[in-house]
Amino acid sequence: MMATDTGFAARLGPWVAVIAWLFAILLVLMIAVGASLDQAVSGFFNGAFGGRNSAYLMTTIGRSALIIGMALAVLISFRAGLYNIGGEGQLVVGGIVAALVGIYLPGPGPMVLAVGILAAMAAASLWAVLAGALQVYLGVPLLIGSLLLNYPARYISSYLVGHPFRDVAAGLPQTHMVPQGAWIPNFPGTRLDMGIILVLLAAVFTIVYAYRTVPGYRTRMNGLAPDFARASGLPVKRLVFQTLAMSGAIAGLVGAIAVFGVHYRFSDGMLVQPLYAWTGIIAVLMVGMVPWAVPLSGFFFAAVQTGAAGMERTAGIPKEIGLIMQAAIILFVASRLAVVNLAGSARGEGNDDRA
């Protein structure tokens, strides 16, 4: 019993430390702007969960849907040992394809919506598979190839919305609006779109895939011990393409939700500036790539962002505090990963010495 308590305390201690650091950062910012603790705390919780008719809570849930979606895309690939950090490019590809299909495909609104979502998922999936092909056939590490593919995705989309498909009358680099019949409907009496349902379905799929399917077991084995997986005769190449295709498809789904349920068009930078993809990576690493915990982590980061905006409105504390908190969490997660890697290396060296 004592050993169990000690182990729990050892796992809990670092999180207590990082929470203390976050509160210390918040306190320093409050002192700098002369705000009170009561105002800051009240502004944070009201900005994240309050508002008239829970309007701010709906904003938090809506933002969390996009973050959770990108976190799920990251989770599927990371658990397989495939460090796909090209989610931003896949998200953008999905978003621009969804917008163009929604605007230019004739037909009933629900059909256009369905085709737009599927087209976005297919396009983003192919973009992710391209990064896998670079690794498998050309030897470009996935970490580098997926990252580099973010840039052509961003620049191509910027060109498309800035020139051939631009809504000139709007005066901004953006497409025309998607017809209202193809919008994702809102929950009655709220401004929250039902895209969150699609994200929750993706979360259920990811959890079932990770824990209850043979391909999910195989990808996990490949992530934990790639040499053993290859020696065991697993179809590693097929697993790479299959996993990246699913990861990209979820990113494309998120891009489609942003177009059909949030912005109703594609604007240059609308999926890049909020850092959905990078926040998704942090959310996954923070919970140690545990599938069922990812939605909770994504909601936490969304609440941090909307709560920071509430503190700015109420207490005058800059909303960039949300980014500062995320940076502190990144440093914490990176330090934990470094400790784990060093411990693993030390155990490996010890085993070599004993051998």
C-alpha cells in the first residue's frame, strides 16, 4: 500500500508543480497590470463557462471541438510511432477543399454538406499519405516531411483565396460564403454548431480503434517496438499509410467543421492563426497519449484560451496569458519526456553492462 501511495504521489507531484507555476505567472501578470485576484478569477471562469445564456461556455465547447479533433488526428499517428506534425497543412487542405465544394457543387444543401465533408477528409488524408510516401520511398523522416508539407498547403490555399476564388467584394483574401442550406445546423437556442457531434463520434472511433481492434493493437506495437513489429512480420508499410490516412482524414474533418459550422467560408489564415493543430499536439502529450483523456485535455486548453479572453475583458490582463500558460505546459511536457528518455537510455546502458 505504501508503494502504491508513493507511486501516485510521484506522478501527481510534477502536475502540482506545473499548476503552481501557472498560478505564479498569473500572479505576476496581475501585479504588472494592477488587477485584483478576485477580478482575474471571476473573469476567467465567466469567460470560459459563463455569459448570458451560457454564451461563453458555448464558445469554449465550440473551440474545444476543433482542438479535440486535431488532438485525435495527432493521437492516432503518435501512438503508432509516426510523428506526424503536419496536421496544420492537412487541416488547411481539408478546409479549402470543403469551402470550394460547398460553394461550387450544385445540389441540395445536405448533400453538398455531406460531399464537402467527405471531400475534405479525402484530400487531407492524401496530403498526410504524401508525407508517408516521402518517408517510405525517399527516406525523408516523417517528422521533417510532414512539417515541410505545412508550407505548400498554406501558400497554395493563400493563393487560391487571394486570386482565382476570392470574394472581391469582401475586400479580404477569402472565398464566397457557402450557401446557408449547406451549413452545419446549430443546437436549438444556441450559437453552437453540431460539429461537436462529429468530433465526439471521431473520439469514440479512435478509442475503439486503439483498444478493441487488431489494427489498433498492431499500430500500438509498431509505436512501442518498431523493430520487433517488423521482425514479427507485421505489414509495417501498410500500417504507416493506413495510420496516416486516418490521421489526415480526421484533420480534414476538423477543417470541414470549421468551414461549414463556424466561418461558412475559407479565409486566409483562419485555421492557422488559432494554432488548433499545435494545441492539439500539446493536448495529446499532456495526457501521455491516453485516448480517453484527450477530449478532457482539449476542453482544458479551450477553456484556458476563452478564460484568458474573459480576464482581459474583466480585469485588463492581456489575453496572451493563455499562450504563456500553454508555453509553460509545453516546457513541462518536454521536460517530462526528456526525463523518460534519459531514464530509458540509462536502463538500456545498464542492461548492456550486465550483458
